Amino acid sequence: MNKTLLLLFLCCYPAMVFSQNFPANFQGNDATKKDKPPIELYKMVTLDRDTTFVDTSLTIKKAFQYNYLRRDNFELLPFSNVGQVYNSLGYTFDKLNLKPLFAAQSHQINYYDAEDIQYYNVPTPLTELYFKTAFEQGQQLDAFFTVNTNEQFNFSVAYKGLRSLGQYQHILVSKGNFRFSSNYHTKDNRYNIRVHMTAQDVLNQENGGLTENSIALFKANDPEFDDRGRLDVNFEDGENKLEGLRFFGVQEYELISQRDSVGYNVLTLGNTISYEDKFYEYRQTSPFEGFGDSYLTSDLRKTTKLEDFQIKGSARLDNSVLGSIGAWIGYTDYNYGYDSVLELDDGRIGNRLKGNLIQAGASYQKIYRGFELFGKGAINISGDFDGNYLLGGAAFQFNEDNAVSASVKLHSVAPHFNFLLYQSDYVNYNWQNNFNNVKTQELKFELESNKLLDASVSYTGIDDYAYFAIADGDITPTAMQFGDRVDYLKVKAEREFRWGSFALMNTVMFQQVLSGEEVFNVPEIVTRQALYFEDEWFKKAMFVQTGIGFKYFTEYNANGYDPVLAEFFVQNNEQIGGFPLVDIFFNTKIRQTRIYVKFEHVNQLFNTTNKHFSAPGYPYRDAAIRFGFVWNFFL
């Protein structure tokens, strides 16, 4: 560990020396000061052309995002090891897909989809290093570099890596996410192209959770088992792996480009092409009786594959009067499945779901006197899968501090591929289903107010909800579809109070399942508070943020985790929750470097019994001190 940190420091030290900002009292010439570009010129652009700039500030919201996922995990409950899997404390339905998603969804929470890739435009080379300690042996690192060779061409290279042994037996996690992106535009800005490539792999050792005897010892807080590696697990030879490789490109050309003082009229033609290859594999040295009978007596290994090719042509009209109107038509070729067919006594299970889809969609956006109208929709015109979505809404900006929005969403799509077809060396994990489309309707209201609070209210109805659960008389989960309707209400609010250098950040979420609670479980209340102090020390050379964090969620029937599927399943026999999570943190910012130190789950040290679980059979993290940094430097 110490050698790794020393090596990391030595590698970064030359860049640190050459990228340091001058101190505030440095008496340099004016030309030197003017040569430093403003931070707003370091731009990041999404696939949908939303533009932001690099942010090197230290805020409590940025501290919430300092984790392996690098986003706020308020609605997630991590397992004991970093990057393992996450149980859900709340649900969102933002994914608007027209065809089934791949298997092993629990392992794809950190998987970079095409919409997650950023494209950059920077005046000077930019580097960012993220580092954070893991559990036992290993670290996590996210390194990123981007440069413009000229004003027209940029490329970026990034790698996010994790290796963590964990505190329990056989739960090592090893992950890697390589990303390369590039963009180019002509001098007149009429033609632009964006491309990216990703290569990602996720390896998880699986142990099936603690045995019943070990669960009792854990709950009793027996001091002889403070070393969690002494607790027995169900097995020590399971492993699953997810890999993905994607090539993606989109180019656009302004066929009509008219901009003047009166208005604008721009017609843009574009095309998108994407190819992605994924596979998921579960392997185990010898069968575990808790999963039932198996076809093999040793070296169990079954691989699930998906090849996905997509091409799309688009047109967009941007007019000063009409707004932005877009339309597209696309073709998708998919090939999901296995290498062999299963002939069983009660039927035949095929090995492939393959075919093609022709899809079409449109979008609209218009801003008028503070109002923004937006909408988009798409449909599968032909192919083996029906699918469609329609999203519409409006937003109003009162002033810089207050804005409201409302939206309605309708979405119909086939369940994930592993609901429709799945094969395994375990007898119980083989099925082929002809499920109905999952139909989701959502009504959502949002308020953003710097003086009042940020709040959102959503009401979601789901028909033909697909889920995994253990049927009566079975011992392992299978794919199921709910015949009734699920109705889900979610209210979330956030507000910060300040008193001089002190602040209190509050986030509260209330949820209620109005119908379908037997298949859709969420805690009724999730709350998080952070009481902290901020100040500038050493003649404003160091910005300090320190305080205490608190998180709590009410007891609920949390989903169980199945390592063969790498999916969560519905269970209604065991509740988790009702335990507080208290952290003490000390964060600092020195120039462009943010340093984070946190004593996680510190209250666990004073517990007489243990009740902290992430899922049935899987304990949550014990108290631990972790630290790391995020470091931006500009060459």
C-alpha cells in the first residue's frame, strides 16, 4: 500500500511541479497572468450537446460524489467491498430504451454507456487524477487526460481501475473502464464529428453471503470475529465476469446555415453508427447445493453474449421562431444468447434471440419568455420486439434562483434479455419466456430554488412489471411477471441552512408503494444530514471543510442478491435497515487539489449488536478510515 502511494506520488510529481499556480502575492509580469485561460474555457460536452466546464471547487455536494461511482449515491446501499454491487433504496425510470437490455444489470451500475461519454474542448492540456483507498489490499484510481492539438481537434484518454480484496472471504473485486473520445469540427463549424471507444471489464468473486451460523455470530458482535475473514461463507469458488467493447461515432453537417441579427435558420443532417460486444460469464469450481442440481460436477462455466449493431440517420431544424425540431430513423441488428440448445423433458430452450429492428423518432424544444417546451418520442416500426416511448414537458425559469418543471413519460419495452432467455449449468437457472412488454407511465414535478429548496415529486405506474423472485417450493430465483399494476410515489427534498461558517445540508426522501408492494419493495423514509464547518486557513492558502454526516433508512424487505444471475430478486421474508450510518469527514482544497478523509460508519464501533446489512446474508461495511484526493492540473 505505502509503496503504491509512493509510486503514484513520484509519477505525478513532475506534472505537479510544472502545473502549479503562482501564489497570490507573486510579483510576476502582467503578461504571465494574462496567459492563464479562464476555467470556463475548459468545456465538457455530452452526446446531447449539453455543455459544462471543469469545476475544481470543494462543496458538500462534490463531497457526496466522492465515491467509486463518482456520483451521489444517496439512493444506493453499497455492499461491504468497494465496487461490489449496490442495493436500491429508491428507483428512477430515466432509461428510454427500445429493445431489451443485457443481463447482469447489477454489475453495470458503473458501466459507461454511449450517453455517459464526455467530449472536450480545452485551451491547454488538462489532467485529472482521482484516488481513494479501498478495503484491505488494493486501491481505486481514475486517471484522465485531454488536449486540443488545435482549436478544431481534441482527444481524451481515461482509465478507471479498481482492485479491492475486501474484508470477508472470497469477495475480491477487480474492474477496469478504458475510455477514448475525440471530436473535430471545421473552421466554419459546419461539420463536426465525435467518436469514442470503450473497453470495460468487471470481475467479482462471489461467496453466496454468510452462512446461518456466521450471521448469528455477526449479529451478536462476537469480538472473536471482528476479523471478518474468520466468518464462514457459503462457498469460496464462485466468480462472475462482465466485459464490453464499444465503437461509436456521430457526425453532423449544417446543410443550411443562416445566422444574422434578425434570427437563425439552421438545417443539420447527421448519422450515428455504433457497435458493441458484451459477454457475461458465471463460473464455479464445484456446484453449490444451495443452487440446486447441476448438469456438471465440476468446472461450471456458462457464457452469455450480445452483439449489438446500430446505425441512425437524423435531421434537425433550428429556427429562431419554431425552435428545434429533430427527426431520425435507425436500424438495429442484435444477437443475444448461447452456444447450444437445451433439450429438456418438459420442453426445449433455444440458444439465440437474434433479429433486427427499424426504429424512428422525433424531438422538439422551444424556449419562449422563460418557458421551455420539450418533448421526444420513438417507436419500433418493424422487428420482433415492440417498443415505444413518449416524453413531454415544460419548464419555467422565474429568475436565476427559481425554476420549476413538469413532465409526463410513457414507455413500453420488452423485459431484459435474461428474463426472456437464460441458460446455466445449474438446472434451476434455465428458462425461455414470452413476456409482455413492461409499460411504465410517470408524472414528475421538480422545483429548484436557492432560497427555498430543491424538490421533486414523481408518480409512476408500471404494468406487467418483470422481476426475479423465488417461487413457492423453489430455492433459487426465476424470471416472473406481475399480473397486476405497481403504483409508486416518490417525494424528495433537499435544503441547506447556513450560519456563518457552519452549514447543515438536509436530504429527505419519502416513498410509498400504493399497489404491488409484494413485488416492489422500498424503504418508506431515507434521510441524510451533514453538519459541517467551512473556513480558509493559512492566509487563504487552504480551504477546509469538516463535519459529521448522518444517513438513515427505515426497515424494509430489501431485495436479495443472486450471484449466478448477478441480479437482485424480490424477497419478503427478511427486513434490513433501521440502523444509522454516521461518518466524520475532513476535506481540504489546496489550489486545484481536493483531499478527502472520512471515518465511515464510526458509530459501529459502539454497537453492542450488529444489524447493518446491505442485503439478506450480506453485511454492510464496518467502521473504517478512508482517504484520497481529486487533483486537476492545467499545463
